[in-house]
Amino acid sequence: MAKKKSLFGIKSLIVVAICCFIIGIVITAAFEVTETSEAQNFWKEHNGAPKAPSTLPVGLPSFAQLAKAHTPSVVNISTVHVVKGGGQMMVPGLKGPFEDFFGDEFFEKFFGGQQQQRDFKRKSLGSGFVINKEGYILTNNHVIENATEIVVTFSEEKKEYKAEVIGSDKKLDIGLIKIEADHDLPVAALGDSDALSIGDWVMAIGNPFGLGGTVTAGIISQKGRVLGAGPYDDFLQTDASINPGNSGGPLFDLSGEVVGINTAIIARGQGIGFAIPINIVKEVLLQLREAGSVSRGWIGVSIQSLTPELAEHFGIENDSGALISAVTPGDPAERAGIRGGDIIIEFNGKPIEELTQLPRTVANTPKGTKVKVKLLRDGKEISLFVTVGEREEDSVASVTPGSGTQSEELLGITVQAITPGLAETLGLAKKDKGVVISDVDSSGPAAMAGLRRGDIIREINKHRIEDLEAYRKATDDLKAGKKILMLIEREEGTFYLSIKIGE
């Protein structure tokens, strides 16, 4: 009997243990579910199941058919330039191998003294592409500029063609040349560069290092790049290899249409090349053919980007628009009442959101056109009417600082008054007044903001600075942590800078 009770007790303990084990598993599972649920709300966790791709994977494209179809329309361009006075036999000031033995008198007696400099011819290589059957070819201006001889060859034939320059444009760096052929030429179709997206595949064909018919491929890395090459910068960036000799060659999309003209590379920058968007080229192509040059609209303003810091100074909430930093006296903008510090937000019905939009929009407006301009002034929107003029070549003055100074420790600059003599040195009118920066502390707030020696301070917080007294009054209440707005003039133009005084 005692044995049966003992067995019953053991069985009971086993049953209890099993129940506890099962309950423990259930409780643990409940905690795991709760923790996993909270984690999924905080971040997405991979559950171990195969991931379903958002789009079906596609293999890398083959460019074989594109290259075969469009290489025939791409040309190699060889040019000859005459370099004046570069071919001298002996460089003045440098000794030849026999001068130590014979001396100058020996050479003067038998050879008439130092040899005169002589002109010599220099050859250059580039690329281009045929745009119609009449033999018109697009390339870069810098490929053909000042060339005395231009020879065009195709990769699939040995014949050389002499080309003539039809038109060129330095601002966009494009050139139009023409050859005469006795047969129909293969033509490259022009596409739509505005339809490109970052990440789209592109193919470049050109003549790098004289290796004609070279094909490279990559993607559009970025759009709207500004490189400082000119007021109409709006480059496509690509990682398709572009090397010396590729200049002027086409950049194709996967449809086989030209979306850009390869034009620039960054030294030591692997996989960084730039192309002119073809839509910009198409805007001036007919002018190049008909007139040989490009006539552009002009209103006479200098502009700069509106940064968040500058937007704060001008009392506006966003940084859209083009900030007018200077207005040329007597030009259309001044006659219409536009002032420095105005922010153009619309021109001739077209919104201006980015800096690069205004020069291009104005340039494409015919001379004599009266247009409505919307702008912000002191935080208020106003409208003015401007009659567009024609752009002329820019003139640039040199800047050289002088001496005799007024120090400003908080800003980290030293300034001096512009005297008549200094004005002449700076390339200004003798009656011009103001102050010029003669020294900059490299660790000070001014240097951090981008100020440098030779900069002319035209305004501080929208107050004109015409002498040292005006400068002192404008800077008397400077305090650490405060921001000030300066209007600066230098050889590149006039622009605003926001400077934060150090703590």
C-alpha cells in the first residue's frame, strides 16, 4: 500500500513538472512575441524568409547595339593652332651647352646674337558628331577655337575632310563646323536632356588620346552642376569615362539619342565627367548656323544664391529665388527700378527657384522684349517691367590691396579708405569711395565667411559704406554671436555675405 502511494506521489510530481514546463514555454513565447512586436514597430527586422524584391532584378544593359549603330556618326577632330613666338632656338636667360666654353661674344659674332622667337604650329585632338546629312557637326568651342586648320575623320573610313567653322559660343563652350561630303553622312539624333533622371544609363563615344571610336558607359550622377565656367553653368555629371580628346563628343541615352556634349573633367577625379545638356544647345543652335554667334538677352544685374543665412537677413522664410547683389548703372534693370538686395522670384511668367534659372531665362528672351518681373523687397512682393537689352562681353578689373589701415578685431579684418590713387590701382573710378580689406585674420569670422584681401565693402546691414567713418558706425555695436550682412565687391562681381561674429 505504501508502495502504491509512493508511485502515485512520483507520478503527481512528474505531471506537475510537465505542466510547469509547458506553462513556462507558453509564458516565454508570450514575452518573445511581445518583444518582437515592439521591435517591428521601432525598426523593420528581417525574419529569415527570402526577401521579395520591390522590382524584378534586371541585368546590366549591353551597349553593343547602341555602339554599333551610333559610332559611325561620331567624328575625330584634329586641329592646328599657330603659337606666336614659341619656337625660339634659345631661351633668353638660359645657357646652351656650349656657352660655358665659347661665351656670349662668340655666338654674337658668328650667329648675330640671341635667336629670335619664331611661331610654331601645335596640333590638338577632339571629338564631335554629325547632326544632319548636310555635314554640320557639333563639338566644343575650345576644340576649334583659334584653329587655322580643322580636319575631320570618321572611325569607319580613312578619308580626311577639311572643315570650316560656322559658329561658336564661348559662354556655352559649343562650336558648329561643317564638312562637304559626296554621300549621305550618318546622323546622331538629338534627344531630351530634361527627361534624364539621376541613375539613368548613358554612353559616351569619342576620341580620347587620339584613340578614335572609343566607347565608355556609366550613369547620370547628378544634374545642374555649377563648375564656375560661366553664368550659364548647368552641367550633367556622369561617371562614364571622359578623357582628353573626348571633348565635343556625344553622350547618348539608351534610346540612342544625344543628351549631352562631353566637355569637362576634374583633374585627378576618377569617374567624374561633365556634359552640356543638349536642350541648352538646341536653344542656340539655329543662331549659330544663321549668325555664327549667339545673341543673348541682358538686364544688367549680378546675382548670387540665396542661402538660408542670407534669407534670414532679408526677412524671408525660404531660400528660393535669385538675389540681386549689384545693378549695372544705366542698364535695363536699373532703369526699371530694380535694386541690389532685391530677390527675383519670377521672370516673364517663369518661376525662378534656383540661381541658374535666371541667366538662362533672361538669355533666351529676345532683345527689346518688355517682361514682367516679380521680386521680393524688404519681405514684400512687388512687380516691375523690364525691357530686355543685349548682353555684351564682360570687363573685369584687377584688385590690389594697399596700406594705411583701420583694425576690426571682432571681424578679423583690417580695412582702409579708398583714396583716388588706390581707386586707380583697384581699377575703379577716381571718385569712387569706400573701404577695402587690406588684411584678413585666417582664423577669424571674416575668413570663415569667405572674405579676402582686396575685397571692397560696399554695404554693412544694408547701409552704404563710403568712408572709414561709415564703416566705424556700422561696426560699433558688433557683439559676439551676432550676424551681419555685407555687400562685397571683387573682380568676379558683387555679392552678399553673411558673417557670424565668433563667441
